Amino acid sequence: MIQQILFEELFKDAFDTYKAFDGLIAVESGRELHKAKMPATIWQIINHLIAWHTHQIKVLKDPTHTVEADELETWIDEEQANSQKELDKTVVLLYDLLDQVKKQAKKLNPGEEQFTSKVKLLQEISTHLAYHVGEVVLIRRMTGNYPLPHQMKEFLNGHHYVNA
């Protein structure tokens, strides 16, 4: 039980998105970013994270799953969601997948055969997510749609961000 609590605490914030996808609007997530020479749109990043995490969850649940994910196949060409509803549903799917990853982290058992490989995979998932969340935060800050560092504490504590 103590070890279970330890792993829950260890990975508690490892999959935090810092609200990077909250309040996102379809237009902000897409085509205009390519015009601004961004290498990928937020929409493409979200879909990449979904494809990547779907694969990683399969491996977490079944470490004998040996099919490698093809990095290039996890990126879509479509630059923007077709509607706000589609974007919102896709963000919910991303959050659902992150919840599944958190549940797998809570199931860690140091006595299981694949323990070390699962911990390494969770670290990889966390690092990968952090990288792409950082991209989204930077893009949203550059477009004035995400708080600056001095505004983060209030923003993360539930206060509404107003671009000033």
C-alpha cells in the first residue's frame, strides 16, 4: 500500500496540461498558425498526442505489444478542426486518454515482471506530453491566448485569464 501511494504521488502531476487546451477555439488551433510559419498547428499536435498516447496505453496495458508506433503516421495533414464541436470532442478524448495513463500509473506494482519497462514508458509519456504542451503554450502565448508566467498562478487556480 505504501508503495502504491508512492507511485501515485510520483506521477501525480506528470501528466498535467496546465490548461493548455482549455478554452481553445477552432480558428486559434489551425490554419492561421501555418501562415505564421509554425511547424504544426495546435489541432495537429492534439491529434498527434491522441495517436501517440493510444499506442502507449496499449503498451502499458500489454507490455508484450511489440508493434512500434510510426512517428510520421501520428501526424495529420488537416490543419484545423472543421468545427468547434469537433475540436471540443477531440480535446475531451485527449483528456480521457491522459486519465487512462494516470490509471495505469496508479496500478504500478514493483513486484510485477514488467515494472521497470512500465516506469520507463510512463516517464517517456510524461516527457513527450510536456514537450508538446510546451509547444501549445508557446503558440498560444504568441497569439495572446494564454497567460504569461507572472499570470500563471491565478490562471491555474481558476481565475479567468484576460489578455491585457
